Amino acid sequence: MKSLIITAIFSLSSLLGACTNVLGNNNGPLVTSTDSTKGFAVVELYTSEGCSSCPPADELLSRLEQESNGQPLYLLAFHVDYWDHQGWRDSYSQHAFSERQQQYASWLGLSTVYTPQMVINGTREMIGSNVAAVKQAVNTALDQPASASLILQAHSEARQLEVNWQLSSPRKNTHLLLALVQKSGQSQVRAGENAGRKLSHVQIVRQLTTVNAQESNHTTLQLPDGFNNTDWELIGFVQNSANGKIIAAAKAALH
């Protein structure tokens, strides 16, 4: 009974998000900032193939990718696993991503988690299909000067990824998170709320690793099955472990 109540909350939140999206501004470009020397936007989408209200948010993330306009947008789709018991197991889901979303509920003072949810730079959250709210939050982040900078370098060899980084203005209570991202994927959903639908995804996080950037500037990641330098990328971001704020982000070219 408890799981059904929780799912009802998720569905209600998603339905409200869809209604909000109708009222949002769907016209015009999503990314209006033109000064790439100022800030950045780390956009985290918490989604699931088991949630019928998530596809519009997945599509919005894809629009952000297509309309990034050369701006420093770092897009991350985290597929959570708490929908997996509703008849369809999302093959991209991981329990660690559900736990990360729960951590955001604590950081942001939320009483519950829901899908689809977007979090911008660790400090602002909104329903992931709310075009107007996402657009406003992303452009505000891009127009706010960054307080630190991060440079990433990566080289893959023998099922391992050697990663080096340079971080300016290191801070206490911060960690570097390294996300291995599959740029695109598709699923033919055969059960659950999206039964019969072919779903397309972008920027799917397949592995997330946390390292202490102040103790070292190098680490080695074990590469997951299916990895290749063309269809995957590495995104790194520095996050305050006390309040969730992201202070720097970068992407590494893979070779």
C-alpha cells in the first residue's frame, strides 16, 4: 500500500507538471544567453521509462541539447529505479540515482521526490516538463559569473579511462563528480505506464563517481560495457556536499 501511495504522489506531481507546461512559453529558443564567458548550467533530469509524464521532460532535455547555442550546458539524465516495480524495469535506472535525488530533497528542503524533476546547478528545482521554468533557470545560471573553473582531460585505454583535472579556487566541503554519459539511447517499452511506446533519450548517465579533488588531480575509471569514445562523453562538476551547490563544471573530449 505504501508503494502505491508513493507512486500516486509521483503521478500527481507529474500531472501537475504537464499542466504547468501547457501554460509555459513553448515558443522561441530555450537558450537566450549569448555570453559564454560568464556562467554555466548543469541540468540534471530525474526521469524513468516507467513514468508516463516523463517523455515530455526527456524531449525538453533533447531540445536543450539541440538549442544550446554554444553555451556551457552540461546535461545529465539520471534514470531512477523507484518506478521499476510498476511493471517495466528501466534498463538505464540505478538505485544510486534515486539516492542522489533523495539527497536533493534534503538539500532543497523538499518533502518528497517526484518525476520528472530538473535540478539546475544544484540550487534550483522544477517540474522537468515546465518549459518556462526550465528556460528561466538555465538562462539565469548562464548569466551568473562562475566562482571557480574546472578543466578535464581524459584518455581511454584497455577498458579504463584515465582522468586528469585542474580546479581553480578549491573549496572546503566540495567533491568532484565524474559522470560517464551515453549521448543517446532508445527503448521499446512493453509494459507499465508507457507500454507500447518507443522512447528516445539523450545524455543518459551510466556511471557516476565521486572523488576528492583536493587530495589529487588524477583518477582511473573502469569503463562500463558498451562504452566507446564516439557515443559517450565525460562530464565533471564540483559540488558542495553541505548544500548541493555546483560551483564549476567541464566536459572532456574522449580519445
